[in-house]
Amino acid sequence: MNSAYLHRRQWLLACAATLAGGATWADGRVVSLIVPYPAGGGSDIVARQLQPELGKRLGETVIVENLAGAAGAIGTQRVVSAPGDGHTLLAGSPMEIMLTPLGMAAARYKPEDLQPVGQFAVTTMVLLVRSNLGVNHVDELLQLARKPGAKELSYGSIGPGSLYHLLGERFTQLARLKTLHVPYKGMAPLVQDLISGQFDFAFVPLAGNIPDVIESGRVKALALAANQRHTKLSSLPLMKDVKGFEDFVYGLWSGVQVPRSTPEPLQQKLHQICNEILAVPEVRRTIEAGGSSVAPPMELAALRASYAADIEKYRAIAKAINLQPQ
């Protein structure tokens, strides 16, 4: 074994130790936390709560960059295309990472182009109907739709390829119904039109002002697309308890992702930091104030497995409803 080989081996080990210790960030460069949506939204609010905590632990200045557009594809592509050096992070969710590539031909990335290093919030999807539809349970909704001569039901979404759209179509398919899809440009007009009775039902995140809208009686909640009941609406049943919908469990999460090329030691360090931040009381309060639940801490292997399972779940539903990229 010659001295050149030994020198190179020692250099590589030193580099690995440096990466594992996180010293790669101590270079004076800014770390960008990319939010693929406009400022002021739920993702942005959580990202800005993470910002100082990340900066403190990385020993660097962390800035939040809002790169909105193309259903989150612009900001996501920025991270996918960035060097895997720990200086460009995505504050991402399944919407832009997994669903946008399924429904938008212009999205040139795959969810496998990113790797998860942290998860902070989880949000349940809830089935809402207009308050004057005259149903109180999913079974009653199905009975109404199946009556001879019944008018075709309509459902709202925030656009083709969104989780709202996929769940509306999957519900339609499993129920063996014909429905009309009514797309909107955002959550606010969708909810307003459901309140005013412009369409019949929608699957939406149980977050923001939705619990208040439900409790006020302006819309009616029928069921949660979840594995367990929600603390705020503990009497609300689960979709999976309805015959034919046993696997109807879908939700949203928000977390931090990095380019796939990011070295393993950096991913491990970022994961450790994210789990530390997950325990910060102010971060937890911000998440809960937005209507979401704080994600349970996970080992990195479990987080990756969950991420991979979600990719397959959404691809399967897109295939089942014959979703075509537009």
C-alpha cells in the first residue's frame, strides 16, 4: 500500500467526517429554503418558522424563497436541478412533488429526483357536501346519487391533477357513479361556491378555516379519508369504514426535501436537524394553528419508505382513473 493511496484514503475519510459533522455549511454561503407557492400560504408560514431554526443549527444564513407557478413545478424544478450540497432545500408536499408530474406534461421531474429529510405536518382530507344536499352519511350520498332519474352529482377541485381532483375521481369510480368535475383556481373560491351550493361535494384538507366552516353549518362533513379520527371532529366517521372504500386513506404532508444527488452524510445530518426542530414548541404551535397535526418523528429509513409508498399510491390512483398529463 503506497503513501499516495494512504494519503488519498485519509483525505476521503476526513471529507466524510466533515460532511457527517455538518461542517460543509460553514462556508459563508446562503442556504435557500424554496417554497413553491406564494408568500402567506400554509407552506410559506411553516417554512418561515423553520427558517431561524435551520439557520441556528446549520450555522448559516437561511433564506425563504417563494418560487410559485405551474402548480408548484417551478420551485420544485429549481431544487431538483440544484447541486446536492445542502444549500438548496425544498419545503415540499405531495401536491407539487408527486401529483404535478402526473397531471402536467410540462413538469420535467419525477418524485424520485428528490429525497425526504424531514416531515413536519400532516393534514387529513375530508369529504364535504353542500349543506342543503340532504345527506348526513356517505351511504346516504351514494343512495341519493343512485336513485332512478337522479341528477348527476358534481364535485369541485383546485384543478386537474390535484389531490382534490384525484380523490373526486377515485370516489366516483369506486362508487360506480357519473359525476361532473368543476375545477377552480384555488381553495377560497372552491369553498365559497360549495357554501353557496354551486356544486355538490369535494375532498379538501381539514386545515385553515375548514373546521370553522364545518362547525358553522355552512357545509356538511361526511367522512375523513384517514386511518383514525380527528381530535377536532372526533364524531366524524372514516371513509375506510364504508363498504367499498376500505383503502380510501389519503392525506397531505409538508416537509423538507433535497436533490437526490445529496450525499448520504448530508441527508443524515439534515434529517437529524429536522427531527430536532420538530420538537421546538413554537414550530409545533405554528403547525397546529394552521389546522394540521405535527408529524411524528421518524427514522430516515422509515421516512424514505413512507415517501416511496406515497409515490406508488398516487401513481396507482392516477392510472386507475386514467389521468392524462395536460
